[in-house]
Amino acid sequence: MSDKVCCICNGPIDDHVTPEGKVYWTDGHNALPIKDGRCCTPCNVSVISARIKEACRGESPPERIRIHSISKLRSKLSN
């Protein structure tokens, strides 16, 4: 696991690995349009992707980011 920190939840940015376990990416995901920085996979899935889908549908941005949902997703991904 890299020592980089997610700009959304302040959790660790996860390494991306091949099925064989070889690390091929350690810089996380682009956190735009939420923040200018890098984010972890749980934030990318639950926050960034949701915001992009809302924008494509012409919906307004959410009033707040649900950090508790990110924690639940992070624990599912780590199992």
C-alpha cells in the first residue's frame, strides 16, 4: 500500500495490482470534480462516479459527501 493520502476522505490511496499481485499504479484516481487532487478507489466509486453521473443527468451536486458510505465501501474492498 502506498503512503499517499486521499484528498476526499484522508484515507490511504490503494495500490492497483494485477491478478498476479504485481503493483502497476500507486497514484489513485483523479478527484475532479469534487477536489483538485488524487483519491482512493472507494471515494472514486462512491463520490466521484456518482457526481459525474449526476452532472451527465443535469442534476445538481449533492449537498454533502457521505464519508460513512466511503468507510463501508473501503471495508468491503479490503476483504
